[in-house]
Amino acid sequence: MHPLASLASRARRLCIPRHALLALLLFTGMPGCAPTARALDSGTLAFEGQHYRVVHLDLKREHLTLHWREPSSGQPFGSIETLRQWGEARGQRLLFAANAGIYDRQFAPLGLHVENGKTVVPLNLAHGNPASGNFSLLPNGVFAVYPDGHAAVRTSAAFKAEGRSAQWATQSGPMLLIDGKINDQFIDDSSSLKWRSGVCVKTPTEVIFAVSEAPVNFHTFGRLFRDKLGCRDALYLDGSISQLYVDGEGYAGAPAFMVKPYAGIFAVFAKP
């Protein structure tokens, strides 16, 4: 008798509950019982008295994409749940999602937005517009994934100077970290506290998203990426509307009543 079949037989004789038996068989690697998708590296992290939800993505394994409008109708997705249902209707399970860069009053991306190699909104280098809010805190920056599967966070000026075409990209601001230094615009003991989300690229294929579970200031959020996550360049995505979604774990970040429609939404769907 196969060792796993023997294990199942003994479990039945011992009246082990079915759910416990299934867990045991999955752990022992019974053929045909492996999960359909490998779980993402997601967890809660404590830093300086606050908690954060942090998701590590390995771009060699997970395909990160960016979405604004439903392709056939042209209507904005607006929410992670709408994007999840859209994927589900196509047999694609949403494993991860997060709001992307800052957008304008018409719910369009305020800066660069690239989907699958197509520049939908161009790079925005306009400075000092109060209507831009945090976007006008300089320098702002770009998070991009390139056709070779590598990613980077760059200031907007550096991204333009490099002249590389991105496969997926969002522009937001301000930069949280630039070459290992906290943005000079930030005040250590600032009383401007909000839920905040951000992204960094630790290695060319390791992307880290984080969202605060309670309001924090920019300086604290920047230190999280530098001192706890070990990043050198990090980009702020947005504030009090920000959430991360992880399949099987639900939402983290801002409470639901704070959330407004999104423009860009990052996503990882399970591979077929």
C-alpha cells in the first residue's frame, strides 16, 4: 500500500476529522492535493509602535499588472472588488491588489500610467500645483516594471532621463526614500497623520508593498521602508483611501468608509 494511502487508512481508524486529514495530506505532499496557487508572502509588521500590512512579491513567480479601465467597456474599475469580480468572471482568481498612484478630480491618473506597454497617461513634470496635493511634494516618482521583468522606483526626473519604456508604470508622490535618504520635505514629528501606502523595489525582482494599519506621518512611513524593510528607494502611493487586498486575508489599511473610487489598481492574478 502506498504510504499516503496507509496514512489515510490509519487516520480513518483513529476517527481523525476530515478537515484535519486533508491538512495532513496536503502537508505530506499527496499528489493532486496541492493548492491551486501558492500563497503570497504577506504579513503584519510592527514598527515604532504601529502595525503595517506588508506584501513581498517575487516578479520571477508573480505577474504584477496595472488596471484602470475595463477593456471592453472602457469604464473605470474604481474598486478592488470590481476588479476581483471581473477576473473571477474570466476564471482568474485575484491574489493581490492595491491602489496605484494619485489621481485627479475626474478620477484619472494624475501622472504616468502605463498598461501592458501602452502609455495611457504621459509623465507629469508640472510642479507646484496646490490641486495636486501630495503629488506636488517634490520629488515625486515612478514605480515601473519593465519588459524584462525587472522593476524600479525612480524620481520622475530620473525616470525621464533614463528613457526606458515600461511595461507597467504609475507615477505618484512624494518619494519616500531617495538613494537611502528620507525625503527632505518630511518633518520627523509632523502631526499630519494618515493611513499611508507605498512601494519599493528591494532587488530588481523583489517588490514590497506596505500600508499602515493606523494613521502615521510621512517621516515614520519612510523610516519603515528604510530601517525595517531595507529599501533604498520607495514611493508613496496614496493616503487615507489606501488598502491592500490579499486572497484569503481580505483587506488591510484604511477603513472601508474612508475608501473612495480608485484610478489605477495593481493586481496579481493566479496563473492558469
